Amino acid sequence: MGATDSKLAFRKGVFRLFEERSIPVDADDYWTLFWTLPESTDDVFSLVSQSDIRRARDTAKENLETLIDKIICQMDEIIHAPVFPSTQHSTLRLLNCCRVLTRIMPYVFESPECGEWETSFFWTPRSVKRLVPNTSDDQDKQEDKVRQDIEPPRGEVMITLAIRCLFLAGFSLPPSMATLESHVNYVIWETGVGSSTPIGSFRDNDTNRNEALRLLTVLLSKSMYISPGQITTKEDPWLRFIVTKMERKVVLALLCSLLNTSCKYNPLGWGVPYNHVMFTDTREQLVSMCLRTLLVILDYRSPRSVQSLRLEQQFGSSSKQTESGVKQSPIEEKEENNEREDNLDTSDNLFRHYLSKLHRAQDFQFLIDGIYRILSYPMQRSIQATSSYFPSPNKHIKSQVGFVRMSAFILQTLSSDPIFGSKLDKPFENPSSLPVSIRIPYFNGTYADFLLISIFTLIATSRGSLSTLYPTLVFTITNISPYVKNLSTASSSKLVALFGSISAPGFLLADESNHRLVGYLLKAFNNIIQYRFSDNPSFIYAIVRNHKKFERLRDMTMENALEDIENSRLLKEGAQRSQHIPASPSHSIPPLSPSKEVSGSPFTESGGDVSESEISATTRVSGELGLDQVSDKGRSSSVVSTASLMPGAKHGFTPTEEWVQKWHDQLPLKTILATLDYLVPQIEAMCTTQSLTSDQQILDFLRHQSLSGILPQPQPLSMHRFQWNESLVIWFRSMLWGQTYVSSIANHGPWNGTSVKLFQIKQQETPQNEPPPSPTTQ
């Protein structure tokens, strides 16, 4: 719309939309302005303002209804025209129809007052009068007959038209893909899953797919305007239609097209979804739109299925426990509820259903390779501004927590599969192939070693920001523990160091649930001892060298725990005063070098490992703990302050002796204490009576030991599977739509300035060349 006169004419037409009531339906010269005059997306978004749409919606709703009906009819006419594209049925006209609907619909969704109207107008079948020509021979009866037809609801028609635009030859497909019957052809855009035949798309096809996908995403964005408290109980008819009512061929074509387009792209120089800058390459824009549309569709859960999650959370068990004999291999354990849970997850979503049916090895390899390509470049790029595993604590840290959280949930899901656990024993042969930001210097070990060291580093370097993920990460360790073999000195030391942190009094007394982490980690240690003792001499050596940590936990009482906390605080303050270092609420756990881990006496306080002062819970994983002094009959004692600085601590929680005794008696310490009681005296004797020249001699000794008759009966194996619950469904949907909102801001964002309810957008100025902040969805 380069000419000023054309822009002025279009602007006057927009004014008329809300200034004049009940514009005639047959005023074709007026209605055609909306798809003939604009020449670009910018024309539509700049000349149809937010206030224009709201005024038409609130004061002249009948005009808005007519406009939507006219656009629907025009789109249907163009898509089903015998000749397309043509002067009368041009690509530009179809694009303008998509653009105007994309501009209007968010303002329909945002208004609570329009809820009933939206349901009535978009989701009620329509009764349409049609003239039937008179075929009678009676010349006196020349009048045509009127027939009442029932047509689908407008919402169904709009979604169907948007999807047809995605598979329209001459628009989103090459012209050669048209058939004799129709220009709509449900073929898969790219080779990969479900297709080995390329169709040869062009740049214009990518551009038009972007426009159609943006319209489809807007039509599915009703969730943005529902509060978190209602998001799982209020049905979304737009999403429900696309995931339950589409034909099988349409579902498969759309699913495979979105998957293949995303996974075939090589994102060199492109960051998704970490990066929200405006893309210049249409293929990059298309892949971003494909990923987001696919996630939105796959995320749909009916209120009925969420209700099932709620009931299962209330009455079901969070883990499946299986009794086993003393020598039964844990690899033989089976999950019995997989099929039932899968049915619950896919029965109300055809896209998830068909995705769950993938079984060919080459399809999985294609998806894995594509996902790795998409994710690896941002991780390599992030090293410029972030530390390993987690961003530096700056203005963008909150936007990354959601992705770390989702990754942790995926990791827990994988770890609950025994096959995955057993595969981790393979040597990690090419760690240099990893992105720089997640490499471990001088790493030499198995995948299990890499995983355990990475979990330790993630907890240590996040400085308490991931405290809500500690259970998930510890569950992952517990899940894989029955299968790990040949743990390295480095990973073994990290495990024991982690135990030292979460079993420290400062951490245990800071929150009423922290003791559970110690229990889960002890279960992991017991699994290694019970099932993989001879395969893990380095780990056994690490717990022997640090036996005092376990003995301290065994002997812990409320009184000595508080004394330990106070002593740690005084030591820390003294060290800071002597070094003139200001107090800091948290620090990182320093990495351990392999040389330190195997040097020195195995029975010193630190055992060549991390010292108590280095890894105490008051300065490491858990932050600082505030202390107050009170007197009791002349004796000074410490009590935990309710204003604890511990990340994740619940304000107002005060531990008691009875509370400590209750959970302390239930800690699974018997296996590890029996192991230490048996091995510590023998290794002490070796150190005293033999001339040991290396730790390898002790490792050889441990490798040939047997604990038969020493250990108690093995504990029941527990598999802590990740389970969706209502709060997690709300969190993920909020994060997904929040990222979708933010990613569109710089590119004519259709939701900009609307009254979003699912998440909060903090309006602030963004420095040049920096991505805008993410919404608060964590």
C-alpha cells in the first residue's frame, strides 16, 4: 500500500467499522477494502490499531461479525477457486485475509465480556438459507425455493481454512503439487518422518507458511487470556477441535511437516528458543513458528485428563516400588503402568497419539539429530555470556530457569527407564564434540560419570537458584544408581561431596523437607553397594575416606546440629575478617582435581576431598543460615532464625528435637554403616601395616571384597518417575505461551498490548541489540 491515497482510503474504512452501525452485508465495495488495499503485514498492523479493534468490538460488534464472515467467505473462495493464483484470487488477497484475522482475534479473546458472544458466534453451528433454482415445468411458478442448511461453527471453519492454507499449491506448496481435483494437497513439506520424497519448496512458500502458521497460532492462543487458576478447568474449543476432530491425513501431514521442517534445519548463527531477536531469514522464522505451533498443539490436555492427574496425585503413589530378592538384578525390574499412563496422555490428543506411535529407528535418529542441531548452537554461543550449565546471575537469569527446569524433568523421565540406566555405563569417547559451555575439562569416564559430575556442577554453580529442582536432580541419581559401573574417582568424590552438603546441619534444619534429599541420596548409595559393589571400587573408596560424614549424620541430634551451625558461622566470620572479605550469601562449590581426590590419607577429615569449610551448607549449595542467640538456664545455645537466608527455606519454620528424631530414625543408614564398619578397620590396618605406594592397591583390595552376610536385606527398588501434575501443567503452558509472546514482540506481535492473563509481562526499555525480557512464568 505504497500510495498515500490508498492508505488514507483504508484508514477511513477502518474508522467506518466502529463509527457506523450495521454496515450492510452486501456493501461489497467496502468489505473488499480489507483484502485488496493492504500490501504487507506492516500495513495491516499499523493502519488497524488496537483502539480501532476494541471500539468496533465494544460498540459495533455486528460490523466485526460481518467482517469476519466476509473474510471467511473470501478465503474459502480463493482456496477452492478453479484457477489459483489469478487476478481475482491472488496470493496477496489470501495473505491479507490471514493478516486481518491475525490482527483481530487476540482482541476477541482478551475481553471477558465477550465470552458468551465468542462461544455463540464462533462455536454454534450456523443455519444458512440457500436458494435452490426452480426446476418445475410450470411457467406460473418461477420463484426459487429457499433451503435451510446447517454449516459448521465458524471456529471450525477458520481453523480448517488456516490449515488448508498450509497445504495450498501455489501458496505454501509449489504449483506443481496441485491435483486435478484441488489445489489443497496434504503432502509433507520436508523429508524425514513419514516422507522420503522432497517436494522442492521455494522461498515464497516459506514466507506464506509463516503467515498461515501465525494465523493458526493466534487462533489457538485463547489460553493466553485465561488465568492460571482456570487454565486446566476451562475447555478451549479452538485447541480441542484441532486435536480431536481433524482427519487422520490432515493430522499426519501437519504433524510430520512441523517435525521435519524443524529437525532438518541447520541453525548456524541462529538461537532458538533462547534468542528472541528478529529473524531475517524466512526459513529461520518458519522453523521457529513450526516449533512453537507444534508445542502448543502437543501441550493440549482436556480438563478431564487434568482431573485424572489431580486424582492420581491425591490417591496414587509417586513411585512404583518392587520387592526383589537379595541377588535379583535391578535391570530386570519392569514398569507395569506404562501403557495405562500412555493412554491417559494421548487419548485426548490425536497429534500426541500419532507421535507416540513412532517406532522406526531411523525416525528416532532423525529427530535426535535435528533436536541436537537446534539446541547445540545456542549452548556454544552462550559461553560468551554465561558460565557452564547456568547463566551468570544477571537480568536474563529468570528466562533460563524454565528451560533448565524442563531439561531436568526430561532427564528424570529418561533416568526412570532401566535401559537408559544401563546404557550410561558406556565410555564417553568423544567429549570434545560437546558444546564448549558444557564440557568438563580433562574428562575421562562414562556417560554416568559425565551425568553425575554435571548434576553436581549444576547445583553448585546455580547458587541456590535451582533449589526447587534439587529433588528432581537427586531422583535422577537415585534412578540410575542400581545400574552404574566403574564410577570414576571424580564422579565418586562429587557424589560424596554432594552428600556432605545436603547432610550438613545448616541445610537439614533450614526446611522441613530437606531431610528427604538425604534419604534419597542414601538410597542411591545403598543401591550401588547392594547391586554394584565390586563394579565401583572408587565409589566405595570415596565413602570409606569420608566415613566421618556418615557417622556424623548417624550421631546427629538437635543440640549438636545447632552447635555445628554456630561453629561454622564463627569460623566463616573469622576467616572473612582475617582476609578482609565481605560476607556473601552464597558461593560456588570449587571443582575437585583428580590429583587431590586420590592423594593424602584416606582417613583425614577431608580425605583428600572437599573440606567441611569448603562445602558446608552454610556457604555452598544451600546459602547462609541466620542464627540468633538465646540463653537457657545460664547456657548459651543457638536456634535457627525464621529469617533464614537458605534458598527455598520456608519462612516461619522452626525445627524441634521431636521433628529431628522423627525423620532421623527413618534414614536408610544401615547398609552404608554396615559397609563402613566392615571395611574401615581393614583399610586402616592396611595403611598401618603395609607400605602402600598408591591408591590403586586399595582399589584392588576393594574390588575383590565380598559383603555377603555383612549387609542387611536389600531395600525395595524404587523408580522415581516424573509425573505431570496440575501445577506443572500450568507452569509449562505459562512458559510456552510466554515465550511465544516474547518471540513475536519485534515482528508485529499479534498479542502486543493485549490483556494477557496467563502470565505477566514487565514493560521495560530494552537496550539495543539485546533480546527483550521473558515473561514471569517460573
